[in-house]
Amino acid sequence: MFKYLVLAISLIALNACSGNSESDQDPTENSSSSSSGGVGLTQGKTGQELYKEHNCHLCHNNDGLKKELPIVFENWNQQTLTRRINDTMPEKDPGACVGACAEKIAAYLLSIAPERECAEEPTPLPRRLRLLTNREYANTLNDLLQTSQGYQLIKNFESDTIVAGFDNNASGSNININRMNAYWNAAKTIAESHSDINRLLNCGQQQQQQQNQQASKDDLRRCADEFIPKFGERAFRRPLTAEELESYKELFVSATDREAAGRITLQAFLSSSNFLYRTELGQEDNGQYRLSAYEIASLLSYTFWGSMPDENLFRAAKDGHLYDPNNLKSQINRLLGDKKAELQLAYFGKQWLNAKHIANIARDEKFFPSYSSEIGLLMEQELDQVLAELFTSDTSYSVTDIFQHNFTYANNDLADFYGFSGVQHSDFRKINNIPNRKGILSLGGILAKNAKFQENDPIHRGLLVRRNLLCQEFGVPPANIGEVEPLDPNKPLRERFSAHSNNKACASCHEKIDPIGFAFENYNAVGLYQETEGNNLPIDASGILEGLNSMAGTDKHEFNSLHDLSDILANAGKDRIAYCLAEQFERYMAGIAKPDTCQVEENKQRWLNQSDKLLDLWPAVMSSPNFAIRQ
């Protein structure tokens, strides 16, 4: 029995390597403190020489892409990067490289910025194993055994590791001894508590009182021959190998009776690495590896259902139908038509929008007396249903509708909290033409999740737009980050947050973040609409969004409210939002932190060439030529 535990524990070796030891040293320990920015000391030197002279390579590497502190090249142009170096670099000796020195280093860095033409073939993903997330484990257990124990059992599991906003990153999800013990104990609990093991075995009528031990063993062998292949195929999401069949049959017949055999074998299946992991290994084909039909079936089901394949999908895998593009698309459409897809794509959407666990949000009762954890739970249900409609409805919702739809879902309790009139029903129903709301950014859960205990948070609301909606990344914040002034009801929030724009070390990033966050100011920290703040201070929700497609861009888009900002994203930003949504779905589907930009662009174009319907994005990504290829 212990060999199954050992097999699972052995996969610890697959865990990602720890960080580079270089990150432990002080990168500016030997930095020059002399003012090499002076004309005399800079004249005649190249940007590359100055980059080395000021020890910039110790923080950023020679290529500027050191993992711990990479330069995000797409965020900078010559003017803005020169200003950043001039004002704040080196971090421990600002002012050591100013004027011509800063200009030359900026020009040098932009000249070595990596470029890639998307005429190149996108790079296939690597072969790997993917540990089931806690949610996938619970769903799989419930579907495999027709039980409801799954979500109760995962309460004892360690939390999944979040990488780039998602909990299913293939490299971030690792086995350790505590997690393996939790799996083992869960398998033991399920096996011991299963109420009808004979129904699970489904081996036909058991023989009457046995005359001898041999007759009993014959009955166990017959049952094992029938049960092991069928259950094993569903538990491992593929047919068992000959060796596995023999091993599990031996375990089964080692028991004294059917019930004991069923329980010990069930525990073995559920604690096996073949149950806990899904594979993307494939079979070699001209130097690459093509996923098996069963691996494709699992990739589809865990992407769109967050659970194991059903009988229809297993049958399609067995018959080889999933290699045919038309059959593949037919299966995807079938999966999308199921209630499970609504739940799964809403779950994807909440991770995309950094809006998981809204029900756990806490707020200061002094400032928000009408808010409670029950309201937070209703807000999460509201977001789930809005996302499910946008992502899975046959209605022709497009990227534009993400920001311009004017409906929500609510019951009378949530409607009363928001101040919507005329809602009498206790169940959740669709409500159209809601006052002071438009698009996903005005939903209570999104607003509350990106706020603080006592007040709004324009930084995180601005980052939501930059990072999650536009896929624009920032470097690591400087150590000398400015502090926000304490809450003062007689001072506008915008004024108190000015420390970031006045602090040179913070300005280059926060001038791209905070103005966007101020657009949300008509909505407080629990998502309620407001026209004043503090002691009846007027709200200024105006601002400028600079660099819509790239933060290095010089384009400017003015707004006076969150509705205006939503219109900008829906129209001028439509192509960028489409790219970002395709990138986020690729990140989620593939379980990777940094999708191949050419792959994302190819997926986006395939999608938009067909239609701009959100429902068509999902099969467009899954119909990539590299979808079933690994290297």
C-alpha cells in the first residue's frame, strides 16, 4: 500500500528550483558614489560603458532582464527612461548619473530591448505534469464518486500558490510532505466513510456463503477484473497500463471480502500520483510530443469544467475523435453549454479581475454600518452570474460589453444595500438599466475588493486596469516608497495620495496608476455610489489615461468619471483589451505565468477574424495548432 504513497511523494523532485543565490547579495555594495553624471566624466563613454560603470548590471544583469529585478522595456521610451535614471538611479546613490549619463544609458537599454517578430512560429509548451488545484481536486472527487465531500475535505489542504493571478500554475503547484499527508488522509476518510461500496464496485451479485477460501478469492478476482479497469480509467483519466492493472488487482484480492477490497483499493487510487496529477507528456512525433487523446480530454474538461471528463468525452478520446478539429470544436461547444462551464469561466473571470473571496472582505463598521459578510457573499454571487452571462451566453456579448453592459443580478437584500428600487424577490434575478452603474468595473464586488478597510484605494484600482485589463506590467517598487497620509475627513483622498506623484522614486509608476484609480472615486470602499467624500467634500473623478496600448506611448485619453473610463476601455482600448483577455485565458488554460506573445497574438487574430463574441474566444484559443503539441 505504501508504494502508492511513495510514488506520489517521489514527485516532490519535480518542484521548481529555488531562487538564485546572487539575489542575496547587496547589488549596490560596490556602486560608485562619484558624480559620473558630470559632462567631463561622461563625455566619450558609451551607454554600455556607463551602465557597467554605475553597476546597473548587478541589479538588472547585462541584458536588463534579471529575474529578481527585470527592466520592463515596453513601459519606457527615451524621455521617460532618461527621467527615471536621472531622478532615482542608482537606487542607493541617486544623482550619480544625470544629464548626458542618464540619456546614454537609457538609449543603450532601449537598443538592447528584446524584440520578436510574430512571423516566427509560437513556441510549444513544455511537457509537464500538472497537480490538481484544490478546487479541481474537490470537483473531481465529487464527480468520480458522486459525492459532496470534496469541498469539505479541501479545507484541510494548504492553499494553492497564486502565480500571475491564477491558482493553477504548473510550476507553482508543488507536492510537499504536508500536502501529501493531507491527500493521504483525505483518501483514507473517503474510503472508510463511503456509504455504499458495493454500488461503487458494481460487480454483480456476490456469491452466497463461501464453501472455502478459494471460492472467496475467485469471487474477488471476478470483481477485480470488472471493477479495476472501469474505475481506474475514470480515476486516472486514461486506461490503466498492464502493470497498473495487475498491481491494483493484486491489492484488491489481498483483502478478505468485497467491502474491504473496495475500500483499500479506493484509497490506493485516490492517493496515487496518477489521480493527483494530470499529464501533458504526449507521444513523440517528429521531435515534438503530441498529447494523447485522453490528455486532450482532460485539458478540455479541466479548462471548461474544472473537473474530470464525462463519459461522452472519454468515449470521444477512446474513438480518437479529439484529433479532428470539427469534433474538437463540437466537444468544446458541448462543454460550454453545461452549467459547470458557467461556474468555471466565472471562476476564471474572478481570478482575472483579482476578485476572489469577496465574501471574506472586512470593513470598518464605523464607516460602513450597512455592510456585512453576508452582503459580501451576495456581491460574489452577483459577480459570478454577471461573468457567467458575459462569457457563456449565446447573446452576442463582445469586449465592449464587458465595460458597457447595464445589467446585474441581485435579490432584494443586495438591491436594498445598493439602493435599487422595485426589487422584491429573494432569489437572484437579472436587473436591467440599473442606476449609476455601467460595466464590470462598477460592480460592488470589484470595487470592494480593490479598496481598504476604511477607505478607497486608487492605487489598487488603477493597477486593476493596468495589470489585469491592459496586461501592462510594472517593475519591483523601490525600497523608499512614499507613504499615504492617514485618513482625514477634511482632506480629499486625491490630495492625500499626492505623495506618490511628488516622490521622484515613485512618480514614474504612480503617475500611470493613480490617475486611473481616481476615476473610481464615486464608489466607496463597499461599492456604494457617492457624490461627496469625508466631511461633504466634492469628489473629483477626472483624470487622464496615458499609454493605453503601451505605457511607453504618448497617447492621452481624458475622463471625468468611471463611466468615461469604461467607454475609453470599451472603444479606444478594445483591441488592447481583446489581446489582454486572450493572454489571460492562455495563462489560465496553459497554467503558465508568461504566455508566448506570438501565440497570444495568433489566438486573438483567430478569434477576431471569426467574430468579436466573447463566447468565441475560448474555442479560438483551444484550436491553436500548438494546442496539443509539447516540447
